[in-house]
Amino acid sequence: MGWWEAVILGLVQGLTEFLPISSSAHIRVLGALLPHGEDPGAAFTAIIQIGTEAAVLVYFWKDITRIIAAWFRALFDSAAPSWRARTVGADDPDARMGWWVIIGSFPIVILGVLLKDVIETSLRNLYITAAVLAIFAVFLWIADKIGSKRRDLDSLTVKDAVLLGFAQAMALIPGVSRSGGTITMGLLLGMTREAAARVSFLLAIPAVLGSGFFELITEWDTLGAPGSAGLVNTLIATIVAFGVGYAVIVWFLRLISHHTFTPFVLYRIGFSGVIIGLLAGGALSAT
């Protein structure tokens, strides 16, 4: 992989990570179409996502620090009137959000570890990617149509956190989209578009950073091996993804406050068709 290919992949990662169109599917397809002609791999994909998640940390820094502070404050508040108020922070929505992020992270962590080999091999088949792009586009469209869009983040419950967590875990399959899965579930739970997007950003922090640093540590030698993406190229792509990702967060949150998700639904279906066409024409290999 050349450095300029790393720049392109970082650019695509930053553009697609926060949109409900699956960044991993785009990296999977584009990597195979670039001159080096290979799937960059699950490890490369997970590591460069550290860049986009760093953009989330910067953009939501005040929210994140407020949530963490409230969580610790509730946990160690000996003067709290009840066990529930002390542990869950019943009267503090920020403390509750801290718990919801923790609880909602369990599904993707557990399934990610248990299914690691399958995720890095069989589930990267492009026919599967094309299928889930189209299928979950329909789910997103339905959720956007029927969701009441009345609930905000303060109204979330432990049940919501579990459901959002499992929706996020579906993104272990390239093509589902982490943000797309959680936004779809958020809309089905009656959340506003902006609230669903914000919870998808917050919920992704532990999962993405955990996965990225896990792959960075365990695949360090592999990344530097001949024929791999390379450590320098991985770093380049990560830095580019950070800069572009931050701009996309700002734009996306403004967009969905006034518009539906229909353009992303249509894009997903179109992208699915493009993948099928490239596979049929022999320009891409499914595995």
C-alpha cells in the first residue's frame, strides 16, 4: 500500500464512519479497488477508526467529562437517599448515561471476542456486505418513518441501553454500520433523530477505542510485515480520518436536525447494487 492510498482510505473512513452507510464496507471495497488490490483487513479497519473516535472525544469533550464526573459522583455519594440513587444515579441523567454506555458496550465486546475469527474471515464476504447494506437500509427507512421522535437522551432506560448495545453489535458485520444500527434502534425506541445520533456517538467510544487498541497491540507485528498495510500507512490513514471525521460530525448533526435519513437509505441501496455489479463483472472478488 502506498502512502497516497492510505490517505484515500483515511479520507473515506472519516467521511463514512458517522454516517449510517458503513465505513467498514467502504474500506473493504475501496481497498480492493486501489492499485495494491487487497482488502486492508479487519485490523487496519479497526485501528484507523481510532482516528474518527478521537474526533468524537474532541467534539463531545464537555459532554463526556460531565457524564464521567456525574457517574463517579453518584457511585461514591454516601449521602444518597437510596442504593439506586447512589449506584445508578437515579436523579442525574448524566450519571445514568454513564451506566447506559457501559451496559450498551457489553454486547459488541462479548460478541467481538467470541466471533473474532469469523468477523475477520467469513463475514467480510462482499456478497454478505452487499446484502446487509440493502437490508438495513430498509430497516433505517422504516424506523425513520414510524418512530415517534419524541424522546431525548434523558429518557433512556436500562432496557433501551441493552437494545442499543445489540444494535451496535450488528456492525461487526461489514455493511450494517455501527451508527446506522444504533440510530435505527434509537428511532424505533421513539428517540429524536439528533438524540439517536448522539447516543450512537457516545455508545461507540468504548467499543471502537477498545477494538482499535486491541488490534493495534495484538496485530503490531502483522501490520509491519511485508505485504501488509504498514505501520506508517496505518498512522497516516488514522490522522486523516480524525480531521475529516470531526468535520463530518458537525455537518451530520446539523443535517439530521432538519432532514430525514432517506438520502442515506438510497445511497446504501445504490452502493449495494454497485458492489453486486463489480462482483458480477469480475472487478472484485467476494473473499
